Amino acid sequence: MRGAAYDRFGDLDVLTVRDDLPEPPVGPDTVLVRVHAAGVNPVDMAIRQGFLAGAYPHHFPIVPGWEVAGVVEAAGPAVVDFRPGDEVFGYVRRDDVQWGAMAELVPAPQRCLAHKPASLSFAEAGALPLAGLTAYQALTEVLGVGEGDRVLVHRASGGVGFNAVQIAVALGAHVLGTASPRNHGFLRDAGVAEVLDHSAGPASAQLSEPVDAVLDLVGGDTLADAPKQVRDVARVASVVDPAVNDMGGRYVFVRPDTHDLEELGRMADAGQLRVPIAKAFPLEQVADAQALVAGGHVRGKVVVTLR
């Protein structure tokens, strides 16, 4: 099988494209997906560098990638919602790290998948699951965002941030976002009511009044400023900094969920959620794709395409 893989932890030079990867297994509740596109995320680099070695069992060779869009090749006997030929997308985070999405075939537990939204291309669908689920679960489950809430999203033009502002708008919130000036128009087009310049000092000093909820995608000083930004610190969530728990907020680590994926698909097909692609790379340039994401300041999502 052809795919990207590495046999040891390390920098980009451990990542290669090869034709001799073993065929993945198909368990009783597993869906085998022929991959069309896979999203690239910061977690891919963290795994490659060994930073999650204490959190999950790792088995080499490791194929990177937790976001996928493709077509069902086969399904295990306990799978009832998917059949060969179905177009699907999903967040393929298994209980161990080995079979990722940047290969011709990826085995996905059925809980990780949903049917692909008809309005999205495979590249767009492959860029949505991880970032979209992170934003959706943070806003709906942790922050309880609803009609009329003033919601501040930090790093609003990135992969998670741009999904978050669109989802918050769809939930009826008054959305504020931090970004560099070059992205302010991009965010206003997505429905952000107030855009703050992240380089112009603390967000708390730029707000006319406190907000009801804060989604932190930066950490560090930005998170430390959050208690001054929000009316109730319990409505602060961070995707990047577990220190938020010490201040009374909540750390968010996204989980696979078919229902939530279906809701993202419904929003996309309703025109409430679009997925801007910063750049699409062929599989042979997977190292370049990871390097671009690692450099930061990407507007939208980076994907690797296989078909």
C-alpha cells in the first residue's frame, strides 16, 4: 500500500512516502476507507515528534493524519450505517497510533465517521472533521453558547478558529475574533461582528464590555488575560492550554462523534459552514504540507490529496 509513514520519532526527515506499507486490518466494527483527502493539523507534528507517546500506544510504521474524506472500500460485519461506495468523512482517532489517513486506505472505527456533506468537495470534507469537531464540542458542550451570547474566539482565522466563528454565528451568537489585520475582512465576511487586532495588546483592553464566553486557541499570555475578558471564568475553554482548568475554565480535547459530524455536515449543506483550503498538496509533498502548518499563520486548512 502507498502512503506516508515514519519508523521512528523525529523531525520532518523521518517522514517518507513509500509503496510497501502493509494493508490495514478490517475489524468487526471497522470501516475501510479509500482516501481521497486528509487534513493536516498541528497534532500530526506532535505525534511525529513523540510528544503523545505517553498518551497512546504507538506502533511503527506510523501513517500520519487524523482527518479523512474518501469512499468506503469495505465494512466489518458489525457495521450497519456504511457500505462500500458510500462517500464519508471523519476524525479517525483510534485507541492507538498507527493507521492514519495519509495512505491509500485507512481503517476507521464506525464511531469516527459520517456521510460526507454533498456540498463539500473531498478536499473540503477532509479538512473539516478535527477542526470542526473541536470547535463544535467546545462551543456547544463546554461553553453552552446560544442565542445572543457575546463570544470571543482567539486566533479566529485559523483552522479551528474559523470553524468556531461560523458555528457560533449559526448558534445565534454575537461573535468577536482576534486576528492579524490582514485577516479582518476574511472574518467579517464569515459573520464576525467585531474583529480585534491580536498584535495591539491584550484583548481585555480592546473590548468595550466583557463577553459571555471565550474560546482560547493560543494559550500563554492570551489565556492569562481571559479572566478580564469574560463575565464568568467558568465559560472559558482552551484547546491548547490545560492551565485553563486551574483558573476555573475547561480544557477541550476533541473526540470522534458521528452525531456531531452529521451536525457539521448539516451546517455545511445549509450554507452556514464553509471550509477554506489554504493549500492542497499531493501525497509526495506531505513533508511540505506539515512544514507549512508548523510555521503557523495559515488562513484556513492545509490538506494532502491522494486522488
